[in-house]
Amino acid sequence: MSLALEPKEQSPLLSPSIKMEQVTGDVLQPMGRFPSLPWHLAFGAAQLLTVLLIVPIVYQVFYGLGRFGINQPVGWGIYIVNFVFWIGIGHAGTLISAVLFLFRQSWRTSINRSAEAMTIFAVMTAGVFPLVHVGRTWVAYWLIPYPAERELWVNFRSPLLWDVFAVTTYFTISLLFWYQGLIPDWATARDRAKNKFFKKMYSILSFGWTGSARDWNHYERCYRQFAFLAAPLVLSVHSIVSFDFAVSLIPGWHTTIFPPYFVVGAIFSGFAMVVTLMVIMRSLFNMEHYVTMRHLELMNKVILATSIIMAYSYLAEFYIAWYSGHEYEQFQFLSRPFGIYAIPFWIMVICNVFVPQLFWSKRVRTSLVGMFVISILVNVGMWFERFNIFIISLHNDFLPASWGAYWPTAWDIAVTVGSFGLFFTLFLIFCRVFPVLAIAELKTTLPSPSRGSRLGVGHHAHHDHYADTDEEAGLGPDGPPRPAEGS
Amino acid sequence: MHGPRLSHIDDPGPLRIPPALTLGTLAVGVLGLLVFLFAAFTGAEETRQSAWAGFFVSYIFFFFIALGAAAFLAIQYVTGAKWIVVLRRLPEALTSFLYRGGFVFPLFALLGTGYIYSWAAPDATYPYPNTVKEWWLSPGVHVVKVIVYVVPLVFLAFFLVKNSLRSDRRPDPGFSQRQLRLSIIFLVAFGFLFSLFSWDVVMSVEPRWFSTMFGVYCFSGAFLSAIAAMMILTFVLRRRTDLVQGRHLYDMGTYVMGFATFMAYIGFSQFMLIWYANLEDETLFYIRRFEGNWMPLVVALSLLKFIIPFLVLMPPRMRTNVYAQVICCLGILLGQFIDIYWIVMPAYSDTLVLPGLVNVATFLGVAGIFGWSTLSFFASHSYLPAGDPDLLSSVNGDYLHA
């Protein structure tokens, strides 16, 4: 029987009203004009929140850590919760920029730039906490081992040190990868700039990009190799963060599923944050035609899938605690839903497991209000997940005589809320001065006269020799940003 | 294929496989299993023990390949992947083992519970007596558990394959929507039931040991070995049709490399966390598997399952080279077998035991049934899902621009 059915047409990624020639103007427009009133209001609010981060830290320097709720046995408090929370937020950016690229998911083009920026700002926000916590921030570089200079050797057996390596590697690669994607767009901005000063500045930022075939060839090779380097980082960073806990002997911390479980949780919270930011950004900068409902819906599907994996991880932990027959382990897991921290536990379960199930419904998945509320609840849930893991396991020490409890004080809450201020401040500055969409990549997803229909014959000859050369097999036909028109 | 863009593809019909080959494979299977039955029911106590252990290792190996292939299939439907359509019959053929005889093996293994599991022996000792674990790991409950874990998965996998085969004869406009729904149900069920199967059926051969990661560990092994088996079948299919092209091989090779890395990540994380914490109940698993000459197996499985495929398939050129791929994938399958052997066998012996003649016959027995089910699948069904609307997209490479 021969085949008569045509492939089902998918709804377009970008609004069909977009013309090739308007893309550059639309994307660069916020960079060239005085910011709007909503941006000023949002930026002011973020600045005010940042004050809440700075004041407790300064206060702590004068009065000591006692101002926070930590005690014996809960020696790790809000700082570690916020650190892990913010590192986790960053994960979606690397996943979108590297893993979706390698999987040829072209829908990443409208969101990758801002998701990567989000990664970098989230890691910077996360970095505040350990840097303050080391006590003498000005000698934090002692964590970098080069003993010939200082005759000081760090403790390689400590997972906290592994964290230093993991997070700095992650930050460096994410930053370089992000910057590389920006280079052609800086060149576009340079070519459009009217002011001499801006022209000079963009020229420096774009490293003298000319847009020649040679430039693009190097660019594409490099982009792909970065993607391969960055893909394992999606797994490694949060795995190593999870080692901070899992290598210990504390019941509830020492469980082997921690590395992938932390990674999935990070992707879950990261995607929720991307959805939150995209809903805000597309209305603040009139990007509705570029970040369409299809992008948002696809991200909501990722949130739904990861939510189910989270449910699996929670159940796996409970099952093995029961199966193991260890009374400490069992007591630990019973005290989560029924102990003094029952409310945080149930907030976590409701927000992370039950609420995202609403995304099974297409109506919820494509409702802006619905996804905005759910994405925020997911991050509330993920913050409480870290709170539960770290605090509940510590508060019941092995001897009942050394049991304690930890409740956040006003200072703890201020630091937490303030970290959002820092993050949003950075993100709003990014929206103001950077091209928020990857212009060159975006144009490859637009139909254009030269490309004919998107399944055009002219394009075909190119990738049928897929296997013939290293380059073609490696770079792939859909490849990274292809020069759709001169930048 | 470098030819022109195709506008339609005829149903090519089944592969021509000589009936002698199919029947011969079945005969090997039956003979091997007869040897096993003879040893397991009439041999001396030690022979019986060894025969059942060998049977357990062999059937888990093939059962995991089939389950991994079913999970692979379901993931492709859920993600709406189009590149795989031209190769879709391969995971379907592997999955068909589940309902063409494969489901009998875990049920049959129930007869050997007393030999396979130390907790089921008459003089069993429990690490934590009088706990609920003593009840959970008992022969009666085990029967219920195996049935509850295996039967739903086999049923769902059966429909997953059957729907696709039916669409060959009668193109079905609602095909992808129906398969999508079924695949979601399958994947959610698979996530929970496969993990429980891994913990309660495989991990409990070492009853004192436990690891939350073990479900994921078994999944990554099953998935990797299923992709490796598919790769070998791709090699066969490519000789029959030029519709399977370099880029399909390239994508399969990337899959192999990616999941070899995932396997290493999961395996290392599980080992490192247990080794570092050094708790009595957990670390004994690795101590028993590193000492008594078991260590060479660890080296072999890490080379075969991760290091060799990772390094060999790293250059893009190698991922379109059929021979490099097939050799790596044969290595992966061997590594997966060694892995299961290494997990299971030290539970019965402190020092390295190599498979005996009965074990080899048992392995050939299960392999024969597996081979028969795959061959007869290809002999009775078209080797391309010609009714699938996305087949043209997969062949012409349209998915690259979507």
C-alpha cells in the first residue's frame, strides 16, 4: 500500500506576520531608545529588593551569623538553601542553549539568548552566598589550588571544593558560549548604530566581525564544539552540588539517586523561571510575535515531564527508606510529612507534583495567566524542596538530646527576597542593553524567498552528502545559526 | 541515498528470511532451554543453583533489551521524533520479544525463587529480622510482585507495536495521536514498574544492599543495550534498502555515545557515593564485587560500555561508519551482559565463577527464543512502517528544517 498522507503541518514557531527585514529592527529597538515607564518601574522595584539583600549582609558583618536562625544542630541555613536554589535556576539556560541545540530543536532560537543570560545571572546570584559565607571574602581566591605561590593546599576530598571547580567551570563555559552567540548580533548593532560612540563600542564587542563565509564557518564549528562541552555541564554542576550532601552519613542526605534527582529538579525550576521571565519580557518589550504560544507551550510540557520525574524521585526515596529497614532512615522520612516541618513538606509536594499536572490540559498550557501562576508556584515548591532536604535532615541529630529546630528569622527572609532583587536587576539591565533575541539564529527559522518553501529543493542538495565529509556530518544541515542574510 | 526527493514510498513487504534460519534459531532456543530444564530439575543441588543463576542472568539480559527498546519507541512517539520513522521497525522487533515468549521467562523464574534469592532459602537470615522487609522479600509476595510489575508493561508494549503494524494495512489519520496517548501511559507505567522490578527482582539478590539509584542504573543499561541492538539491526536493514542513510546512522551513533556517557555517569555516581560514605550495608555490595577476582569484570564493563564507544564514536566521521558502530555496539552488548553477570553472580560466590556448559546452553536457549522472535517479526511484517505519514519526512530529511 503506498503512502498518500501528507505530514501534519505544525503551527508556526514565529508569528506569520513577521517579515525578514523587520527582525533586526524589532530586536535592536529597546537598545536604541530611552526605556519605557514599565521598565523603569520594574527596575526600581528590583533595586529596592536588592537593598534587602545588602542590608542583612552588612548587618551580619557587624553582628555575626547569630542574626540568622542557624544553631546547633542546624548549622547550614538559608545560605545553602538559596545557593542551591539559584544554581538550579541556571540549568534551563544551558539545557536550552546546548542540549536542545544538539537535539536540533529549532524552537530554542527565540528563547536561548535570554535563557542563557538568566543562567549567568542566576549563577552570579548564587555565588553571593558562599562568597559571604567564607567569612573573609577578600581571600576567597585561596580556594584555587596553586600551592607553589602560597604553600596552601586545599582539601581535595571535600565536595565543597569540587563545587568550586564545578560552578566556576560552569560559569565560564556558559559565559563564553553566550558571548559567542552574541558576536554576530553585536556586529548587526554596530552596522545599525548612528552614534559614533556606540559604533565604536559595538565594534569592539563584536571583535571585528565581518560576516564573511570564513567567519561563519569558524563560528559554526566553534558553536557546535561549545555545545558539546556545555552539554555534560548540565549534568555535572548539580550532580556535584548534590554530592555536598550525598557523600555524608546523614539520613535523608546519603542516597544514591541524589545526582540525577538534583539535575532534574534544577531543570524543572529553571524552565519554570524561563516561563516566568518570558511572560514578563514578551509583554514588556512587545515580543509576542517572537516568543509565541508555541514556545511557551513546549516549555510547559518540559515542566510537566520533569514534574513527573520529581514525583518518581520522591517516591523512590521513600520506598528505599522503607525497603532498607534502617530505623534512622525510616524515622527521617516519616518526620518529613508528619514532623514539625510538615507544612514545608506538603507545600513542596503540592507545588512540585500536583500543580504542574494541570499542564495536561491544553487550555492551561496555553493560558498566560495559568502558566505564569504555575511557574511561580513551581519555584516556590523547589525552594521549599531544598529547605526540606537541608533543614529536616539536620534538625534531628542522631541523639534525641541534640535535636533542635530552625526557623528563618526576618533577616533570613530578607536575604532570600533580596536575592530576587539582584537577579531581576541584572536581568532588566540585560533586557535594556543586549539584543534579547538571537537575531541571526532567529532568521534561520523564518521562511524566506531564497529558501523557497521550508522543505525547498535548493536546500536539499546540501545535506544529502551528509556522510561524505566530516564537516557536513559534524556541522549538520540545520546547523547552528546559518547566515540568512548579511549581518 | 543521494537520489532525488521521494514523493511516495511503496510498502516493501517483509524481509526475505529463509525459514530454515528462523526454525533453526527456534531449535537452538528449545534445545538450550531443555538442557537448562534438565539441569535445574534433575541435577545435584549445586548444579541446580548454578543453572538457575545462569537462567536469571540470561533472561534479565534479553528482557532488559526488549524493555529498553519499548521505552525507546515510546519516547520517540512522545517527542514526535520523525528521523526514527524509517528505522522504527527495529525497536518494534526487539519489543515484540516481550509478548512473543519473553514474558514467560520472569514468570518461569518464580519456580527457581528458592535458588535465585538467598532470602527465599529455607534457612534464610535477615539483616533486619522481624521488620516489614522480611514480609516484603518472601516467596509468596514475590509472585504477586513479579506479575504486577511485568504484565501491564507487556500489555502496553504489545499495543504500542500492534497499532503501528495495523497502520501498515490501513493508514490511520489518528495514528500519531493514539500512539502519543499510549506512549505517555506506557512511559509513566514504565518509570515506576521497571524501577520496582529492578529493585525487587534484581537488587534483592543481595538482600541487605539497597540503592535508590539502582532503578535508574538498570534503566540506563537496558536503554543502552537496546540502542546497541538496534544499531546492529540497522546494519542489516541498510543492506536491504538505501532509504536508511548516513544521517540516520549518525543520529543513532550520537544516541549510542550519549547514553554510554549517561551510563557512566549513573554508574559512577552510584559507586562514588557508596564508596565515599563507606556504610556497612551499602559498601558490602562493592567490596564483594571487587575482591575475589571479580575486579577484571569491572574493568571490562567500564571499557566496553563507556570508554571504548565514547572514544571511538567521538569523531563525527566514525558515527557514519557502519563497521565502527557495529563493533562498538557488539562491545556494549557484551559489556551489558558482563554488568548483569557481575551484579548477580557474586551473590552466590565469593570468588570469580565463569559460566559453565549448562549456563552457556541456557544463554543460547534464551538467545534462540529472542532471535526467533526478532527474525519471525521481520519475516511476517513489512520492514518499513509504510502507513506512517512521517515516513517521507524521515527519508527525505524534512525533519531537519521543521
